[in-house]
Amino acid sequence: MTSGSASSHPSLSWVLAAKEPKALAAFYASLFQTAYRPGLAATHWLVDLPDGGLLQIYRPSRQRSSPVPGQALAPCLQRTEVSPHKAFAALQRWIADACQLGASIREDPRLESFGAECWLEDPEGHGVLLLVRTP
């Protein structure tokens, strides 16, 4: 991995696309007997996992098609950067590193209000989200 990012080691959470994120967050929090709380937007909710970690439940952007049930859960590797410009540059380096390991780009990288993100496919075709957050 290339160094120079504000957080050099990525953290792991799980992302789950949903039609009704808040209702699904309440469901999983009850099932896990943990808490849930608002995330980055009204369509983004966070559920604490029983042994630590986080499940992020979100409604996909209108610009993206909704994932097929059974294909809506993916690992989210996350880092933090100090500005949108640095976040996008760090994401580009991270994508290059992942592609050298056998990943391929599923969707073009994009800058969002919360940071820069890119959906990749691992060497077996499973979705992986790379996210570089900005404060």
C-alpha cells in the first residue's frame, strides 16, 4: 500500500443497500440486540455489531441501480483524508494498489459530500467499496 494518507491502515465495516434503511437498521439492531443511530444522511444508518464493528445501511443514490437482494452486502474499507482533493488522490492510489492485486473497477471513482469512493470487484467478482472519508 502507498503511504501518505491521513490514516494509513484502513478500517473495515460492512455496507448493506436497502430500500428502507432506517427500518432495516432497526431490524438488525433488534436481531443483534445492539444499538442503531443516524449516519451521514437521512438515508444512511449505522448498526453496532455484537462483537465490535459496524453495519452501514444505506439507500443507493438515484444515479445507481439498486443491488439485487443477496448481492447487496459488501465489505467497506475506509480511510480518512483532510480534504476532498487529497481524498480523491488517495483513492486513486488505493485503486491502483488494489488493481495490482487483481481487483477491477466496477464503477468509476467519484467524489461525494462525505469523501471519495469507488466500487471494485475482487478477483472472484465480489463487490468491495473503497471509501476515503473527509472530516
